[in-house]
Amino acid sequence: MEGTESLRNILDLERQKGYTDRAVIGGLDVYLRRHAEQIRELTTDAHLLRELDGLHLADSPYGSLGSEERKRWIADIIGWLDRAERPQETAVVSKQTHGRPTPPSSIRKKTRVPTPNGMVNQEAGLDLPITVIKGITSNVAGRFARLNVRTIRDLLGLFPRRYVDYSQTRPIAQLVEGEEQTVVGTVWQAKVATLGSRRGAEATIGDETGTIRAVWFNQPYLAKTFRTNARIVVSGPVSVFRGSKVFESPEWELLKDTELIHTGRLVPIYPLTQGLYPRQVRKWTKEAVDGFAWQMEDFLPSDIRARCRLPGLPEAITQIHFPDDRSTAERARFRLAFDELLLLQLGVLARKRDWKEGQPGNPLRVDRDVVTGFLNCLPFTLTTAQQRVLKEVLSDVRQPRAMSRLLQGEVGSGKTVIAVLAVLIAAANGYQGAVMAPTEILAEQHFTNICSYLAQVGNEERPDEPGAGAVRCYTGFLSRPLTVALLIGSLSKAEKAGLQKRIGQGEIDIVIGTHALIQKEVDFSKLGLVVIDEQHRFGVMQRSALRQKGFNPHVLVMTATPIPRTMALTLYGDLDLSTIDELPPGRQIVKTKCWEPHDRAKAYTFLHRQVRNGRQAFIICPLVEESEALEARAATTEYERLSREGFPDLKLGLLHGQMHGSEKDRVMRSFRAGDFDILVSTSVVEVGIDVPRASVMLVEGAERFGLSQLHQFRGRVGRDREQGYCILIPERLSPEARERLLLMERLHNGFALAEKDLEMRGPGEVFGTHQSGLPDLKLARLSDLESLQLARQEAITLFERDPKLEQTEHRLLRRQLSRVWPDSAEWS
């Protein structure tokens, strides 16, 4: 056997035949056994010879291997041949490529990048710009940049959105109308044709069972591409035109001695942007996979790979882009999604450790007299869940490290009482407390509620000075007067300046406010505890900004959005978790009904009756996801229609997202004061707003909202002892929409609905994960709680054994973490 050309041709032919052992007569085992000695003579390098012996060519096992094992074995032989032909690189390369698919040598030579010490950096090629791939010009690279693809590594990480199954090959005579199918045939004739009013290409394709016509609209140039007698693969849906079957604008590929990309397989469909086309992106991605996937070092520790039964990283990258079949695509997807979740969990665990252990706090003395005195003056008794959460919070603030706790509980579950007690403990220790809400009206509501609680345990005094409406003072409870202030943007400049000065001098004990609290003009004298309401409305940076106003103050963040525990530990992984999972006794559930669109008149009659009885109502307009401006216009139109036709005798208000923040606050204040009977609103109606007289929530286009959001709407009514009602009216009631909306009738537990919502929508929509400061996920879904839990458990085990990933076997994982969490000094 001269050189390697003959062996290469046979191995390439075997790959083309799908690893079916039909490349040579008698099978590949017979051929390899016969030529094993000649192959050994290709090199005298001892390392390469030992590697060759490990392939066992003399007693070749190829015939007894499965399809995947055959593919890897042939890849190993080709890799060995590549290294044998380049003896000057043998010493370094052989160690790096054994057991990995090896790309064509022409690509590999371009991508081998030496480091300063002369060694080859295996992954250096992955950080090359995508312009090293033939055909990707700087203009094309600019289009890829819109997809955040700039390097080869980025291109390998541009995963398919889905696949089109063109793997089902059929004889032409057996093609079925309406199905996605593939034929392999010969071009009998190709010509430019007039299709409708435009020119296109038309080809007649035949096999041993018959012929079929294929047409491509607006692509006349293809007629020159399809030469007579050329072998071609065509994939796509088959239609019938004038009684004959036809392919209309199918995918096509001329059959050469290369692997099919666009036809005859599971064909990847990639995200695109203007100026990028599917065939181009597929072709370039295939070149990147063939030329560079082998360079990817597997950062996942081998014990985790074995325990979770995960394929290697190069194989997963190859199979996610160009899978052999559905099962290998799913295995690859699971591996890469697991990687994302593991890296996410490791980063979250490190962030939690940094926030807690790396930042000493101020331990607070919990005065039982303050706690008992406060609780005894309340007109209700804490629920069991509230008592449990209070115990967790008080335990935290006693510690010499700063509390970082998330308190979640449904609307009306009693989170505010816990928050008030926490800031009272801080004040009793001589520290200041701060409560930050996302809107002015919520901040005002907190101010009112907190003052209401304090008025029951102490004597209220209102200072007689400018801005006094935003300040209250209470005596007879603590050993000194307790001063509470409201700091919001709508205060006058002088009022804000006066409050800021008093806060800086330590004269204010508890401050309630909005984003105004984190402005640079606000300096606390001795900030000891921070409460942040509606956690999902604030990003990590905003939380950090408030925390930095003091020396690592204790932080309690609250949300009324129920979140499954495993997800909460991920989204807010730097926080411990407390849950108030029961409502106070006597709290009535909101009666919920899903009515057909033709029942709208009945719903309006019900609203009229409720208003006559002294109640108020919300009408929520349909969600318009494409544009808040369109949604606002639609809400304005609906408001005008309802004022004219539905409720001409009632007073209506309008609220939408295009209003300025101060205007929205004004509308909500007016509604709460009873100036309007009905508030027509888009989905911006605030979580947490307390309108005691509101008894009816009517949601139009209800099928457009998620279950969690519908549950939040429902929580806006029935806030006092009167019965609350929620009426859901869909625009189109499909079977799926009916099933979802009937869940709202049946389930009143926010956590159960959150679980269902996760199954139907993504967590980004449900919980606003874009605010969480977490890395983006390409394949993983936080709604996949089982995978999330598996990744979390593996991360915890790894973190306990090697928290800083300093062991040799975790070096690659540490490097990957620095890419995923670039802002973390922990991994850099």
C-alpha cells in the first residue's frame, strides 16, 4: 500500500455509505487485517506506533461495532493518518487529538496557533475571527455580529432553533402529497421557466421508479447549476399541480463525495438576520464544525460525565448541528443544556458565598420585648408560615454576616408585617432601615401601612415643618422617638433636600422610597437593614447600589410572584429563601370564571351591579406583545368605546404603559380614592396596589396572558372582607386556551399556577430573568426543574469538594466559568 491515499479513500467511502461495512468486498475487517503491517511502516515514531497498536488493526473489531462506535473508530484512524503524515507535529498533536474527530488537514494547519513557549494551544483556533472560513467576508461578519457571532467559538455556539426532517428517502413513485420527503435521483433536464409572472428554474428528476418536476421561483440561475445526468438530492413537501406531483422550491444538493448538509438528513434551521441566508449559514457552520469542533477541550469533569451519562463535548457540538438522528440530537442538546445549568449554578453558589461569607455584617440584638410588644398590638395573629419566616429573619440578623434573604408570598399573605418587624429591630439597635418599592404609589402604600402598624404600638406625632407630610414620629414604643419618612421623586426639591440632609445626619430611622433611595445625593448615617419590595422589578445592580449605602446592611427582598423553590434558588441564588405559603384565616378566594366572548354583555351587567353596590372594577385590555405603543393605542380606543357604549353612566379612568410615571401614579391615586368607578388598563396595573373597594377584575384577551400574570391580576380585587370576582374573556377559545383558563377557575394557589405557567411559557416571561444578572441560556430552560435540580446537586457536590476549582482536573471548568461569568473575579 503506497502512502495513505488508498486507505483514506476506503475510509471516506465507508463514511459515505453510512458506516454499513460495504466499502470493500469482504468487509473492512478483512482489508485492515491484511494491510496492518504495511500501515505500521508509515512511521517510525514510537509514540505513534503505540497509538496505532491501541487501534488493534491486526484484529480489527469493526464488524462487531455499533454505528456510533464505527464512526468514532474511523475518525481515530483518520486522525492517526493525519498525524503520521506530519511527523514534525507528532509529539504535541497526538496527545491532543486522540479520541476526537479530526478535521481535514487543510483547515487544521490554518488553525494551529503556537503559544509563547512554543507549545500548541489546542483551543486557540476557536478564538479566531469567523472570517478565516472561506466566503465569510468582513461584510458578512458584520451581519453575524448582529447575532453576537464574531469568533469560531461563537459560531459553534449558534445552535439550531429546530430541525427539518429530510431523512426519509423515498422512491419517486411512492411520494405522498403534503409530507416532507427526500428523493435521490438524476437530473434529466433543467431549464429556465416562466412561473406565474416571474422567471424561475424547472428541473425534471428521475429515478428507477419514475420522474417528478421540481420548480424554484425567482431563481432562474439554478437551471445552469443542474447539469443533465447530475446526481441530485431534493427535500421538501410534495404538492400536486394539475394532477401531477411537484416539489415547489425544495432544498437541493448535488450528490458528491461529501456529507449531505441541506438534504437527506435532519437539517438544522438557524437563527438568521437580514443578509444571512439558511444555505450559507448551514454551509459555513458545517465547515466550522468539521474544522474546529475537535479543538474543544471538554471542561466537564469525567466523573460528572460518567454519572450523568453525557457525551463528550466535541461529539455534542457536532451532533447538535448535524445530528445522525433525533436521539443523538437530543443527547447532544441535553449535554449542552446541562453544561449551561451547571455553569449557572456554580456561578450562583460562588456569588452567594461572596455575598455572605466575604462580607461581614453588623449583628443585631433581637429585643424580645420589642417583638412581643409589636405583635401584641396587632389586630390579628401571625399565621404559622409567618411565624416560621419571622424566626428565620430574626436568626439571620443576629449573625455577624449580612443577611441576604428572599421572602416570597402571595398578595395578602402578610409579608409587610415581617418587613416592619425587621426594620424595627434595626432601629432598636441604633441603625437605620430602608424600604425600596418600584413605584411611588407602592412606596406611599408601604409608608401608610407601616405608619398604621406603628400607630397601634406607639403615639404618633407629625412635625410642624415644611415637608412634614412625608415624616412621622412615634413615641412610647422604643426607648427613644422613632422617625419614619417617605422619599419619592414627586416631593419638591426643597423637601427632598431636607429629607436627604436628615437621613445623612441620622435623624430618620426608617426611610420608605423608590429608586430615589439609590441616588448619589442620598447618604445614610448608619444603614443597618434594607427591604426591597417586588424583587423581580429590580436588577442585581440596583440591589447592590442600595446595599452599598451602608456597611453591608442586612437585606430582605420580597416578591408576590410565587416561584418554584429550585428556580428561586437559581434566579436569586445569592439569597436564602423564605416562603409564606398560607393566607390569613378568613381570607376569601376570588371567584373566577372563564366566559365566552358572546357573554361580554352579561359581564358588563355584572359590573354595573357591583358599582351600584359601591364597588369598583378593573378592565384589563388584551396584551400586545409586539409593541407597548400599539397596546396603549388599543387601550385608549377601548376606553373611548366603553365610555361611549358600555358604561356611559359611569366614571372611567385609563392607565397604560406609555404614560409618564407620575401620570400613572396620579391615575392610580384617583382610582383608589374612588374618583373612578372602573379603571381601563393595560397589563401595567401595579402588583401590590391596594384598592379596598375593587371587587371585579375583567380580563379581555385572557388567553394572551400567562397563568401567573392572570393570578396577579386576580390578586388586585377582593382585598377587604367583600367577595372578589375575576372574569376571563378570551378572544379565541382554542382547546389549549380553554384548558389553561379553566385552571384559573380550579386553582387558587399561586405556586401551583406558577408550576403550570412554567410548563407553558418560559421563565423569562414569568419571572423577568433579564433582571437577574444571570448568564443567557441558549438551550437550557429554567422551566426544566428536573434538569435544574440535577445540575444544582452536581454543582453543590463539586463546590463542597473544590469550592475555588483549584484542583488540576477542574482547570478547564474554571476557565469556562470565567467565560460565562466574565465579571466575576472569582474565576478570572
